[in-house]
Amino acid sequence: MAKTNLKGMTVEELQDFIVSLGEPPYRARQIFRWIYKGVTDFEKMTDLPRTLVEKLKELSYIDKIGIYKKFQSRKDATVKYLFLLSDNNIIESVKMEHSYGVSVCVSSQVGCAMGCAFCASTIDGLKRSLNSGEMVDQILVIQEDIKKRISHVVIMGSGEPLLNYDELIKFLNIINSPLAFNISYRRITVSTCGIVPEIRRLADEGLPITLSVSLHAPEDDLRDKLVPVNRRYPILELLDACKYYIIKTNRRITFEYALISDVNDSKECAVKLARLLKGLLCHVNLIPLNPVRERDFMRSKPENIRLFQEILRHYGISVTVRQEMGADIEAACGQLRRSIMNEVKR
Ligand code: SF4
């Protein structure tokens, strides 16, 4: 019989498993604690009776991803991690240090099917979705590596998290659990390119997490090209779902807007964006584009970024320009992973 992987189960799921072994439910909480302290060997779970340890060894295991390589920025404390999965796929995560704590940007899928025009993660398509254990491990292994508590999590690495919905919800449940990482939902951001039905579904969960929407264009014609999912869920439908999210969670939405020279950084685009978002409880995050080798797009000039920001401010939109971190270690989405996968293949 195939063994069951206990990493990535919620406490409730682990409890069902433990009860099915004829053990009292409270044992699940003990095991859950050990797993998210990083223990993978049942022999080291010193408060479990010998009979249970033997049963667990026979029927289950605790998976753990390994660090394949890491790259430390020379400019700041940003570290990019490449993790090797049990099926030899590679994913990337980024650790960043801020005045308010340590954040990790987590991947939710190997590659991505969404085809955003400026993103390296999607060039080879989607390989597979990650399970909740592989998502949690990105936090666990980095925390062990840096020996500091991770306080903030953004699910903004490779993949569209809302297309890996059930595993995403389990992941959020585990990292929020006081028995595991105890990371407040308010310090967790889920980023989507705009999967409308799943935004509504997430709103109905009633979790106070921040939703970050990759907008990148103020009108459908342009967004169709930059974020192809827009052909399925156009801007007005997307904004309707965002309004629903705000009503349900009372949380401000962040709109991501990567500024690409001569594509979406004109004054007209800024004015259209401001009119589109007027009155919405939101914040706009302008991102100086990290150019991707395989794509032609260029980053906007600093003066155009400033002007774009001023126009949004003038219309009363809350806006900041994303602080660049780790640009010297190919921090653009998916870029480093692709170069390493090519190296591995060679
Ligand atoms: S930006 Fe995000 S959703 Fe779009 S292709 Fe890249 S990883 Fe996928």
C-alpha cells in the first residue's frame, strides 16, 4: 500500500488520519506541531508512544523539498531560492527583508498556463500544480535556513494560485495555524491575473487576506494582449468581482501595474486607469518592469514612471512605485528558474 504524505494536511485532515489508525484525535495536534517544526523522522517525535511511531512509519511519511541553489543579492538582503521537488521539477521562491519583517514570495505551480506577455514563468507552459505541502515547505525551509521568523507571505511566484484553489486554501490554513507558523491572514497576499469566479469564491471564504490583481492595462484591447485571460474575463467583469471581494472582506485590493515603455505607460493610460479605479477601495502598485531576455519589452523611463504616478495621485488614487529588490539576481518572475532548468537539461 502506498504511504500517505502527512505534510500539507490540515489539522482536521491529520486528525481523520490518526483516528483511522485507532488513535485518539489529540495526537494529530502533536504530530502537526512536529511537522511544522521541520521534523520528518517519526522517531524524533518524542511525545508519541512507541506503538504509534511504528504505525506512522509503516503507513506514512513526511515529504520535504530541498534547496537546489540559492542566490544572495549583493545590493540588499534578498535571497532567491531554487527548490528541487521529488519529481525533479524546480520552483523558485524569494526571501526579502523589510523594516516591518521578513517576507517570502511563494510559487503555487511549476510554470504557468496564463501566458502573460512579459513573464518568463509561462514561456514553457504549466508543468503541474504544487500540493499544499510543497507550498508550505517554501516557508519552512527558508525559515530554517535564515533562522528568522517569516512574518509576511505573498503568493506571487510562478503559477496562478486561484487555479490551484483547494491546495491554496489548505496552505493558507496551515501557515495561519497557531500550531504551525501563526502568520496572520492580514499579512498574506494572494496575487491573481484575474480569474473572476475564483475571486468571488475566495471572497466567500471570508478570510481577511489581501488580494492583489495583475491589471497592467486600463482597457480591454491592450489587456487582451498583455494578460490573455482578459479575453475570458474582461476588465469590467474583473472589477465587479473585485468590488464583491471588497464588500465581503472589507479589505483594500492592490492592483499591480508593470510599466512597459511605449506600451502602457502613456499619460492617456494613466488617466484611463485613474477613471477606472476612481471610488474603489484600492491601491495601485506601479512596477518598474524587470526585462525578460526572451521578451522585447523595455522598462519605462524614470520620468514616465514619475508622471504616471503623479497623474494617479492627482485623481486621488493611492499609489506607490514598487521598491526594487534583488534585481541583480534575476528577480523577474520565472527567469532564474528557466536558466537553471536549461543548465540542468544540458
Ligand atoms: S504573471 Fe503570474 S499569472 Fe501571469 S504568466 Fe506569470 S506567473 Fe502566470
